[in-house]
Amino acid sequence: MNTNGHPPGKILIHAAQIQHRVDAMGWDITHDFLGQELVVLCVLKGALFMTTDLLRHIHMDVKLDFIRASSYGDGQESSGEVKILIEPETDLRGKAVLAVEDIIDTGLSINAVVAYIQARGAASVKVAALLDKPARRKFPFHADYLGFPIEPKFVVGYGLDDADRWRNLPDVWALD
Ligand code: IMP
Ligand code: MG
């Protein structure tokens, strides 16, 4: 029983659909990176659920590390400036890096994360994103692996939050 109720809105993507898609993404990634030294960088906090599920479907040995970029604070709109708040400990020089992100919205955050990884000397940077809102893009960006393109609605669950709430819902909800 969930005594916290649910957010004001509707389920947009069910947990089973997410599992099915993430499973397929894992196989694609395995196929593309087999034989390489891959570092998977989970972009905290939103991509935590996606990363742990994805890793279970990447069928090769990988290194796991974390990066955190400044978020929206308590709002639903980006402040326009991104800071790297938690840096990965892993030496990224010469490595193939796969950043796992929860959602690409304006494209600002992921561009900053990719630039940071490149500046750390990675040999290649690819991005796996669970969700994408292409209609909201302000900074060009195209994910290498994408779960679901969605309408420009604010969503929560499966790691995604609204002011740090609703991350632990198993489904993705679109807020009213
Ligand atoms: P961008 O920099 O505008 O692309 O925003 C990307 C970041 O904003 C994501 O990593 C999320 O943390 C957050 N974000 C964007 N859209 C949503 C949403 O619909 N729900 C929850 N977080 C979101
Ligand atoms: Mg995020």
C-alpha cells in the first residue's frame, strides 16, 4: 500500500513498458560497446533507477560512476546555468563513456555534462536518455540511445522528481 497517494496527473508510461524498453536499450549498448572499456556515468539523481535497470541488461563488464549537475532547484524551469556538483572519481582519459540521463528537455544540462566528460579526456561520449522532450529544445542535442520521446509535459516517477518528490514511483506520471 502506498500511503503517500499519487501525484496530480496520469500514468504516462507504465513500469512494464519501461522495463521492456530499457532491456532493449541494454542489448543495443552491449552490441555497440562489446570489447571496449566502458564507463557508465549515472547523472544523479534522476537517472538512478534507469542506470541500475540498464546495467542489468548490459552484458559485459563496465565501470560505474556518478556525476551530478545542478538541477532546477525547486522550479520546473531551468535557471540557464549548469554547475557540476559531483565529479566522477574514475579517470576518464581514453575511455568510452556512456552518460545515462533521465530526461532531455532544453538540452542545457546534457550539453554541459558532455562538455565536462570531453574536457576530462574521454575517447568517446555517448548518451542514453530515458525520456526526451524534443519540442522544448533550446540547445541542439540528440541522444544516442533513447527510451521514449514524450510531449512537453512535466513528468515524475522512476527517478524523476518535482522539487525532490515522487522519485520512487515505479511508473512515469505526467502532472496536470
Ligand atoms: P534541460 O537542461 O532543460 O535539458 O533539463 C534537463 C534536466 O531537467 C533533467 O536532467 C531533469 O533533471 C530536469 N527535468 C526536465 N524536464 C523534467 C520533467 O519533466 N520532470 C522532471 N525533471 C525534469
Ligand atoms: Mg536530471
